Amino acid sequence: MFVFPGDLPAPSLFLDKSLIYVGDTVLYWCLTPSNSPMIFAFLCKDGKEMARKPAVPGKFSFDFPYHVTGQSSGNFSCGYQHKVLHNQVWSSHLSIARYLHVTGEEASISRRITMFPLFGIRNEQIFCLVAYCVNIPETPAPESSPFNGDT
């Protein structure tokens, strides 16, 4: 089998977080062109392949979970390969690299909530600053509850 270098269109790479801490698990999402008969997609750090996922017919996105350590900072990109006639394998160009900057310390849950104020509570309803919102069903407090004003 002969592998030809990157002539196929580059995929796109996305990252699910903007602030990253040691101990986090981030999710890289590689979106490939829909017209490519792929055999696998792969994730690279600083130009070296780190992980690969086999292609699934009709699937054009690939999730790559990545556990963050103190040495995880670097440029991440993704690509894919597909087979053509006579077992020739063609590679894509790599995606535009995404730089992962890792904060050296592990953040506590309370620090993360402060740094990621995505949700709020008002009148017993949760609202969020993204596309989806969820309501908390209203349930009356028990008769003897301090939340009813009874003391």
C-alpha cells in the first residue's frame, strides 16, 4: 500500500473549552468533508499523530477526548485518509492548528464555576447564556419549610 501526501481538502478542528487546566479532559471534534470515502481520521499534536478513529459509513465527524497533563500545551490538528483504486491511500491536508494552552494548576469546582458563568438561577428557573435553556419545575415547599416564611 502506498500513501500519497495531503492532496485532499483539510478538515476543521474544534475544541470544547477555552480555559484548560491540568486534570481536565477536553474534547477535540474533527469535521471532515462529506464527499470523502475515508478509512480513518486522526488527531495530531505538534505534527505527530496521537490518535486515530476508524471511519463509519455516513459519519463525518470524529470525537477525540484528550486528558490534559502539565505537558499538554501544543498545536493540535486533525486529518483523514481514504483509499482509492489499487489500495492507494490519499491523505488530507491537516486542519488549521488549534493551540492548547494549559494552566499549570488544577482548578477547584468553585473556581471553575466562577470562570465559566454560563448558567444562572432566577425565580427558581435556570437560564443559560447558550442556545438551550432548561426550566426547573416549580414544586411548592413543604408546610414546615423555612423557605415558606414559617419560623
